[in-house]
Amino acid sequence: MKRTCMILAALGIGGILLLQIGCEEAQKPAQEPQKVVQAPEKPAAIAKEATEPAKPKPEPVKPEAVNPKPEVVKAEPVRPKPEAVNPKPEPVKAEPVRPRLEAVKPKPEPEKPKADANAPGAEIRFDKMVHDFGDVGPGTANVCEFGFKNVGETLLKIIDVKPDCGCTIFTLDKREYEPGESGVLKIKFNASTLAGPTTKHITIISNDKAAPTVTLTLKATVVARVDYQPKTLNLLLKDEDKPLPQVTLTSVDGRPFSVTSVKSTANAISADFDASVEATKFVLQLKVDKTQLQRAANGVVEISLTHPEAKAVSIPFSAMTRFSINPMIILFDAEPGKPIIRNNVTILNNYEEQFEIASVKSKEGITKVLRQDKIANGYMFSLEITPPPFGGTVRRFTDEFSIQIKDGELLTIKCQGYYSSKSGKP
């Protein structure tokens, strides 16, 4: 009996439960829509389901039916996206703040007060600006004076005295002169040995504001007190037995004199004389050193005298040497050890004499004869010059190419070379 009752009770409870489920299904649309928590993954579907209400069924609601709690849609937990972890920035070492250096403006120099042109100052005034010696003898010393005075109101300072040549010498006792004080500038003028007019200048620099520079002028006419003949000497070396010219010296003003010396360029010309003899006329027989004359075909013979207004006589000379050669060979952009060829190096006899070459020689051993050809009145060479190794700071080299004439003179041609800018560099 109990068993039967229990079965019936179970069936009843099951029926009630089935009925309750059916009623619950029927009552759902009638219920107020529940608020639904939107899930982040499906927001659109949940919103649609919540916004579309279901149509109610006509079945009545039984009182026994217990309204169950609405089913809650569980929203998936929103996991916050991990933010990128910013690594800790390395501490920036702060550079020391250097104070800006402002340009220091130089202090303006105080303006110098402008000189007042009307302010009192020194003023130099010369007695004369030009002195004319008139006729003077060759090589004579002539003296004159220029007087001056400080006519200003302050101290006069002579800053400098500048003659325009070494033949003019000045003497000044002092350089400063008080107002009203006078002075004297003494001038010594050494005349040239050449006859003719001449002009010289002397510049005086002082603190005279109106005239800081003053130029004085010297004039003179050099007149021969001793005449000489010939005026020039033309020498020939071809005729060995032909006598050389004589030089005649004559006193113009009748004063006696003596000959004290005879000199010439390169000591090529000389003469015999007796310095103790005084006379108004001399005849000198010249002598020529032909070897020295080959080195100086042009020059001057100077004869010193004791005449008061003719201290010397100068006679220019020229000579046609027996041989003419290239005076010098010049090389540019030379490189050590690299030969340089020079053609058309000639030696000629100016008197059209036949001659032979005995030997040739290089002083430094860097010049070599490649060819030696006989031409009219002489020879032509082709030379090979090999620059020596470059060393030190001197960027040039030299040599002498010597030619020995058979039974005659020794002639020399100089060679000078300059290394290129690349020589001696690595």
C-alpha cells in the first residue's frame, strides 16, 4: 500500500512538474522583457533578441504556476587588453648647462680730438729751396748750406732728412728748435766723374702741420778739368802685334796733377805710370790681359788723379772677344736621374779663325757630350744633362761645362737647373 501511494505521489509530482513547465513556456512572452547584459563578443545578436518581443499565447495563467526567476544570460567577462608595457626609459644624462658667452662688445675708443688747423704749431722756413753749384769738376766734393728758422709758436721737430742718392751727405747739429730759433742744414755733394748737368734732391720731414715735407734741390754741371782722349776704347784681340791705343790726359785750367792709379773692370786693362810726377799732360800706354778680357768684354777704365777739381777720369771700353759661347744653360722642371737634352750649344770664333777643341769636361760629372759637329767658324754640341739626386731643401743644381781650345783658351759654359715641384715628394 505504501509502495503504491509513493508511486502515485511520484506520478502526481511529475505531472505537476510537466504542467508547470508547459505553463512556464506559455507565460514567457507575457513577461516584461528583462534587461540583458550585453556580452562583448556578440553585442548585435543580444540587442536584437532583446528588442523583438514574442507574441503572447492565449492560454490563461494558472495561479498555481510559480513564476520562476528569469534566466539570466551570463556575460563573458571582459578581459582587459594588456597594455603595452612601456619599458622604463633610461635616464637621460643631463648635459651641464653651459652659460652662453655673449660677445663682448669692445668699448669704443674715444674719438681723438681733431687737430685745429688754426691752432698754433711749429713752422719751418728755409732761406732758399734751390742751390746751384754751377760748373764743378768730375769727382769733386762740393759743400753748401741751407739755413732755416722755426717761425711757428711751438717746438719744431726735424723727424728725418732723406737724400735721393748716396752722393749727397747732410749734417744737422740737432733735431729740435724752439720758436724763433734758427738752424743750418749742411750738404756735401760728390760730383760724378761723367761730364754733364746733374740734379739732386733732399727731403726734410718735420712736425710742421702745414708743410710736413719740404724738398730742397741741388744743381750742378760737371765740367772736365782734365780732358782725355779717346772718350771710349774699342779693343781688338785678333792682331797680336797691333799696339793698343794710348790715353792722353790734359789739364784744362793749367793746374798740374799726378796719376795715382789705373784700374779697370776685371783688371783686364792697366798702364805704367810714376805717381811722383806732376804735369799738365800725360800719355799712358795701355796694357791688356787677354785672358781677363775674355771674361769682361765690356767695362770701364778709371784713372785716379790729384787735380783739385778732377779726382778721376772714367773711360768706357768694349772688346770683341776671340770666342763667343752660350753664356748659360738653364733647365726647368728637372727630375733626379732623368736626362735632359740640350742641342745647338755653340762655340764660335769672332775673327773667323780656324781652331780645334782639345778636350771637354763636366765639373760635376752630370753633363755628357752626345754629338760634336764642325760648323762655320766653330762647333755645335748636343749635350745630355742628368740632374743629380734631390736632397735637402735646395731645389736647384749647378754644373760647369768646360771647353779647352787647342793651344788656346779655356772656355766655360755654366749650367743651372731647377727641380720640378714633385721632386723629393713620396
